[in-house]
Amino acid sequence: MSVITKKNEPVRVCVTGAAGQLAYSLLLNLARGVVFGEDTPVILQLLDINPGMESLNGVRMELEDSALPLLAGVVCTSDPEVAFTGAQAAIFLGAMPRRPGMERSDLLKANAKIFREQGEAMNRVASPDIKCVVVGNPANTNALILSKYAPRVPKENITALTRLDANRARNQIALRAGVSVDRTLDVLIWGNHSATQYPDVSHATIVCAETGARRPVSEVITDTEWLHGEFIETVQQRGAAILAARKLSSAMSAAKAVADHMRDWWMGSEREGELVSMAVPSDGSYGIAEGLIFSFPVRCPGGGKYEIVQGLEISDFSRGKLQKTEAELISERDEALACVAADSA
């Protein structure tokens, strides 16, 4: 005889850009207990622009037809005020993509307008403790603009996705070492989700299958030239390589990374004490300018908490990489804020 277990109260989850291909790969995981727990129903509050409403209605029908016991409701809307009402978690997939001939300043200006509008709506109607992850690029700077216009939300609750980059880096190390990816731990991403990001294995280890002992990556992969060159470049350029091969951006792997990010933040990392990568507001750790949304190594104990890991040794090589990606983020921040100021004038 089957037993119907008692479920928690539903979590309201807002997803922007919900008619897109990334959302199509993500929504099923949100609604089947992978992210918020196997005993936690979800209400999906799906936001897209007016031209996407017909497609979004098709997504709603597919979710309904999946007969998901944890799916407590689906809201489809083009109104941010409706999408963010009561939301306890938000995943920002939607953003203006860079089109041929578009200048960087045009991209930052367009996205600043989008994230200002969404931040203002979220500030008015969402749960004040809402947990946010920004995925739409430029993700770090979009998250910074979102935070500026949602002052009611704690700054530490607005993050950006670099878990995709970390997953890519882990797998490159696993392939090179000839081990399964679950045996590579504490591979880190510092900085911006861009070609300046720094994939760092200085503190990473590989677990021995027989003994469970951990060995530093540098002892298993002794080719320093590869670790400081091709490995970093492969991770930095992986999104572009996938786009060139598929003629579409990463969706399956990005959806997996979003689920990893939010699951660890919400429920805690699968391995206690594991270092994971999240772009979070800098508190000045490692000399990074305060307020930047910068990818750091963090620990996620669960309960919607994370903490930036302190005291990691930073080599001269690593310091140079951190400074380069920090400089890019400062430039993006200043340009985006100038765009917002000009638009408000």
C-alpha cells in the first residue's frame, strides 16, 4: 500500500525569460524536487515578454501534462508585478543578448533597463528574504543593477551564476586526470562570468577511489603549462565553443548549473564543507572591491545561507588573474551605472 507523505508549504519561484530554451531545460527540475527538496511543492511564476506568451502557454501545458506531484501551480505573465508577488526564489534567465553590430555600451544600457524594472517590481511585491540568481548576461553586472533597485532585499541574497563555469572546470580536470568528475573537489571560479574569469585549481583535490585520500590536483596533473594555459582558456571559451558547435547557447548544462547553485544554497552542499563557486557581493575579501558581484569560493551549510571562504593562499599568478577580472567588473559596473543615471535624467 502506498503512503502519501506530508508535504511542506509550497515555495513560490519566479523564473524570467521562461519561454526560452534554457527555461525549457530547467523548469522540470524545479518542479520535481531536485532543487527545493522532495517534500516541497513549488508554484512556478513564469515571466516573459508579450511576444513570448503563446510559447509560454505551451510550456505551461507541458508542465501540467508531466503530472508532477510537487507542482502546486503555474502562473504565466508578462507583468513583473504578478511574477514576483510573494516569490521566495527567483531565477533571472531573461536578458538582452548581444546582437551583431551592438556596442558593449548598448548591451549594458538595455540590460540595465530590464533589471531596473524587475528589481523595482521585486522590491515591491516579493518576499523580503527572496533568494535570487542571475543567469542572463552580463550576469554579474545585471545582478548588481538588480540589487540597486531592490533595496528591501538583503544584498547577499542577490547572486549570479558561475557554477556552470565551475562544472566545466571540474570536468576538464577529471578528463585530464582520467577520473570520474565526482572525484574532483574544490575547483574554483573567481571573478566575472566572462572570458576574464579565473578557473583555479590551486586548492583543488582529486579523491583516490580506493582509499578516499585526497591529493592536490598539481600532484596528479603535473603539466603546469597546461594548468596555467590551455585548461584556463578552455573553460573561459567553453560557452563560445558550444555556441559555434550548436548554433545555440548552452542550455542543458546551464540548467543543471542553475539547479546546482540554488539547491546548494537552499538545502546545503551535498558534501559537507565542499567549496563551490557563486558570484556574490564582495565584502572586501581577497582585496576585491566591495560591492562588486564577484565569484568567490563559498560554503553552503543550507537554510539559504552561504559564507565566503577566508584564508586561502593566493599566489602571484592567481593574484594577477583576480585583478584582471576585477578590473573588467569595475568597468562594467561604472558603465552600467552611468547608463542608468543617463536614463533617469
